[in-house]
Amino acid sequence: CPNQRLCAAGAAPDPAEAAELRARLRSVKHTVLVLSGKGGVGKSTFSALLARGLAARDDTQVALLDIDICGPSVPRMMGLEGEQVHQSGSGWSPVYVEENLGVMSVGFLLSSPDDAVIWRGPKKNGLIKQFLRDVDWGEVDYLIIDTPPGTSDEHLSIVQYLSAAHVDGAVIITTPQEVSLQDVRKEINFCRKVKLPIIGVVENMSGFICPKCKNESQIFPPTTGGAEKMCQNLNISLLGKVPLDPQIGKSCDKGQSFLAEVPESPATLSYRSIIQRIQEYCELQHSQEEKII
Amino acid sequence: MKMLGFSHTVLVLSGKGGVGKSTFSALLARGLAARDDTQVALLDIDICGPSVPRMMGLEGEQVHQSGSGWSPVYVEENLGVMSVGFLLSSPDDAVIWRGPKKNGLIKQFLRDVDWGEVDYLIIDTPPGTSDEHLSIVQYLSAAHVDGAVIITTPQEVSLQDVRKEINFCRKVKLPIIGVVENMSGFICPKCKNESQIFPPTTGGAEKMCQNLNISLLGKVPLDPQIGKSCDKGQSFLAEVPESPATLSYRSIIQSKSENHCVTRPLERQNHQ
């Protein structure tokens, strides 16, 4: 790979750090990364809903980690704007939405949500490492990690820091148009290079049904066959297609769960089905590993 | 330094991804280049997700080197483009670089590309307030930058990131030309009912601009033809001249060039 020499100059943890990370992450059963090469396709929205969906069962302990340092959307979406992080002897305490759903984001470290975090790569990497090493998540069934768009510092770092732990895989989010798919193919490329398994692809903003006349419009037309065609070509699972619903944006802005607020929406049904497929994938991997052991 | 050949420089920014920065940059460049006597340069500094080549119908093009530097790829005689996309063997190749290497390429784009005499340099950026943004501001500190156009969509989750970007501009003393609100409503082609697909729950860009005393350059509605034209590398303004979105874009491009860039029409003559 022509990038090897160039991208290797990074923040790989030294053995002592790796041991620390391994110890902290030992109590995490499943880790899912939510990625996209493209911005604004619904990664944070999906991460928040995936976390909420999994935490609907009281006996499932869920952690949602937001490593988008410049544009942390998760606090707002989870209704936790203005919350601050507390420190204790055992580390930083996540902010809890429910007893079984804890969240961490740089958003909780800012004095004001409008404060810009104007950091270069190394400083961002340092905070991401702290998030993994210093946050006291406790026993966690699912760690969901929301990422910024791209294939740069945050992505290389999270993969390197998690190499000490087991990662079930990545869910890749896209929208139907080619300009998105182009960036998403790069992200898939990235996953393959760093040997990160791909659980599958979610196509958001997949059509809009006019509330008045029920006519369906393709607002972001799939000029090259959308995620479906791309997944066929690359032999990757298409986990589902989610239509546009103005209630999604509204719920995110208000920090509410879209799944709970609008249970009958076709988008809710799509999301629920996708969440189930991810759960099945993770549990299948787990039971296969147990057989091997 | 070659950069002094630019009369006007405009940065297209947003804290938020997927709001239409590249779409707007491409249309701004095309709009300005509609006049044959205006020389336009479009520089794409989104290293991980370079959308500009596709949108300008230049996918697959490669950069040529000559004695005077790298040659931009020309869409028209008066519209040249540069992007990392032109340096890849395949458009699917991921550019998996950390900050320092991205900064290095951005510097090369400014220093080694032979743009020639240019009236407008439009710079498309990735979302965020990180390496690329700090670097472009630093590298341009020797030149005059007219300012930044900031793109958003109506919902609070976007505006939150955009306020950070505005914050960034103020910190680095980058003038803000104004804000463009994209995806501002959708008119059903069948029944003409308007839906707010990304509802402005906190008043949209309009309210934010009032609060922050910044100019709202315009609001652009959703139009499926925008996405289609971008995918096909065509100019939406030329393909769908009657769309309300086209009229919005044209008005924004015009107001920008009239109000903010007309103050320096003599610069190019001074450098000749």
C-alpha cells in the first residue's frame, strides 16, 4: 500500500499503554464502530438510535462513545446538552441517559456547546486515548463508537487503540447518491486495509414520502444504483434502507428517541430491523468464538 | 509566491458535514466563470473525501507537471480545478493520512500549482475545525482572503457545529462573508406541498445569523436535480435554470461578488 510509510507515523500505543487499554476494555463484550467516508449521512443519528435500541432491554448495558472531536453531535441527540463529566477514583464517569446507557463525548468537556475545539491531529488522538483508558464504563455489553467523517487521525487512532480489544466490526452509513458512495468506498477500503470487519451498510435518506399526497420522491437520487448496487459489487451486507422522515431531525434536535417518539414511522421499522441484524451478527460472532475456546 | 496571482479568495466552510459545501463551491465557481473575462480557480482541500472532481465532471483526470509547476485541470478555459482526487489511481482509493501529511499537500497545492492570474480562488474544505482549516488559514496569511462563506442546513444539530466554525473564523480573524442555508424545505413535485425535511427547530440559519450579527446570504430549497447534477458532473445552474434552487444560488453568488469582492477590482492590475 503506497500509504503505509506515510500513515504509520502515528499514535500506536506502547506496550504499557496497550496493557492499560486492554485491561479497561476487558469488561466490554461487543464493540461496534459507526463509520462513513461522507459527512452528514446520519452516523451520529444512527449511533444514538442503535445505542437506545440496544438499551431498550434493561439487562443490556450500553456505552456510547463519541470520538467526533470537532463536531460532537451525540450530547444534543441524547438530550444531554449541558451535562458535565465527573471524575472519581476509578476514572471519568460517563453521563447516563438511563441506568444502562452511558455516554461520553468531548461535548461534555466544553464550557459552552458553541466552543470550537480547534485541535490538530495529535491532540485529538490524545483525547481519544483518554476516552478509552480513563472512562470508567463498568461492565458493558455493547460499546458503540460514533466517528467523524473521513479516514484520518481519529480513525487510525481508534483502530490502533482498540487493537488491544475485540472489535465486532463497523457499520458503514451512506446516502443513495454517488457522491456519497464514492467516499464510502474509500471507507470500506480503509476497513479492509486495517482489517476491521464490516458488519454491513445502512442507506439513510432513502426516499421521502410526501405527507400530503403520499408521492415518493428520491431527494438524493441513487444515480449509480445506491447502496444496494455498491454492496452487491463489493460483496458486503446491506443492513437496510431508511427513508427520510422530518421527525428524525426534530427528535435529534430535541434530544429525544425517534424510535420512541414515532414508533409507527417506516423509518422506525427500518431502524429496528437494522438494529436487530447488528445484534444477531454480534451474538453470532460471540457464540462462534465461545465454541472455539 | 504564486499565491499573489489571486484577486479574490473565498473559503467555503462548515462545521458540519454533508450540508452542501462542495456542491456550493462547485456552483459558485461555475457561476463566477460564466463571464468569459473572469478567471476562476477551484481548490479542493478535502483530502479524505474529495467530491469536487466528480461534481465538475472531471473524474479520472490527472494532474500534469511542467516547468512552471502542476497544471490545474480545466473545465473551461477560465475555470481550473485542483484536488487530491486527481492524484489517485482510482476514485475508490482511500487517502489514509494523519494531519501533518494532509497539511503538506495543502501547502503544495498553494505553492506548486501554476494557477496563472486568477480573479477568484474558491477553496472547498472538509467539515470541522482541525488541521486542514488551521493550515489553510496559516498558509494564506501572506495573501488577502476576502472571507468565508459558511454553509449550514436548518436543524439545530447543524447550527451547533456551524457556530463552532463561526467561532473558529473569529479566533483566526477570518472575515465572514455570510451564511448559506441549504436543504431549506422541499416542494413535492406532485402536490406542491412544502415539507421541512430538516426542521429548523431553533429558528434555522435566520435566527442564528440574527443572534450572531452575520449576513444570511440566502436559503436554498432541496431539489433532487441538485444531487443528480452533482453525481453526473453537470452544472445544476445550467441544467435546471428555472428551479427555485437555481434562483437562490444565483442571487447568493451575485450578492457575494457585488458586496464583498467588488472593493478590490484593481488588485490584478497592480500585480501585472
